Amino acid sequence: MKKQYWFIVLTYIIAQLSAGPGGFLLYFQFGIGEHIESTENAILYASFYWLIGSFIVCLGITICLLWHERYQRNELIGKPVSIPISISWIISGVFIALIAQGIAASIEMYIFNIEPGSENTEMITSFIQQIPVLILVTSIIGPILEEIIFRKILFGVIYSKSNFIIAALISSLLFSVVHGDLEHTLIYTAMGFTFAFLYYQTKRIIVPIMAHVLMNTFVVAIQLFYKPLLDEIVSNFISSLF
């Protein structure tokens, strides 16, 4: 793996792991989150502020390290498709990702008896309501970094030594682990496979990046503005069955 790739991955890991200590520092040294009664929740609140800053720095470092590659073709993946075809893959990719999530969620619920819904997503959504700027991380910066690291770097490197299935599986499982929601590993792995497929088909990393950004933005919007309505519809539907 290229030296700059190692630096990017290391920077991303540091950004992720520093959220806890960073939140602790912001709370006790600068009073961020002190308006929250629970100390634990206050530190968690402050950690999201730290996460915003650390992800912005991480993205800046990543762009600088990859700047010289912006016009280079990835010969391991192949010749990129045209821009119009890329746009069509971005749009269709959002729907493919949502369908993949739906299928994975159904398998989890009906085969493994795992309750639908993610506590991780609900927690992040609740903090977005308190810290609106956090949506930059969840909908833009996060997806960009994840696609660069898990698709361009990890998938690309593993693919060069194996094949699509192995590369997509390993990179998708790691993608799932990073989200810290092991109960829904199947859903995150399905998403990872989808984005790896988009990258493999188009040979342009911008395609899974944009599909991921649009999908996350859609999911956050649903959680923020339409979740009560959807919950009511589902509840009424279930009640009508009995």
C-alpha cells in the first residue's frame, strides 16, 4: 500500500478514536455541554463537536495527500465510464443502496430476530437536532472519507491481490465494524458491497462518494422530519392486521 494511503488511514483512525478524549477535554476545560444535566451525555455532546473538527482536519489532510492523484487513472480498476453514465450510476446507486439495506434489514428481522432500527442512527439524529452543523459530518464529510478509505484504498489494494468478492467482503466488513453497530453488521456490509460495486462498475470513486452522500442525506432527512409520520403509518398497518 502506498505511503500516503497509510497516512490517510492512520489519520482517520486517530480522528475516530480521539472523539472520546476530545469530548472529555472540551467539557472539562472549555465547558462545552455543561448545560446538559447528565455528565455522561454532556461529554458525549462535546465529543460530537470534537468529531466535527477532527473530521474536517482529516478530510483536509486526505485531500492534500491525494491531490497529485486527481487526474490519474486507477489501472487496477480499469478505464472510467463517461460522466453521463457516472451520473446515472449515482442516481441508481442511491436506490440500490436503499434496497440492499431493506433486504438486509428484512433478513435480520425475520431470520435473526433482530429488531429494526439502529440505536446508533437514532442517537446521531438526536444530536443533529441539538448540533445542526453535525449534518456536515454525517452527510458529507463522513461519506467522502469512508469511500476514499474503504473503497479507493482498502477495496482497491485488496482487489489488486485477489478479486471483487474478496475485496468487497473484507472492505465492507471493516466498514461495518467502524460504525460500531455490530448488531446490524449485515446492513452495513450490504451498503459496503453496494458502494464497492458502484466503484468497480464505473471506475470513478466520485460515484460511490456521491451515492453515499445522497443516501445519508436522505436517511437523515427522513429521521429528522418524517420519522413520526412513518412510525404512525407502520403502527396503524400492524394494528390493522390484528
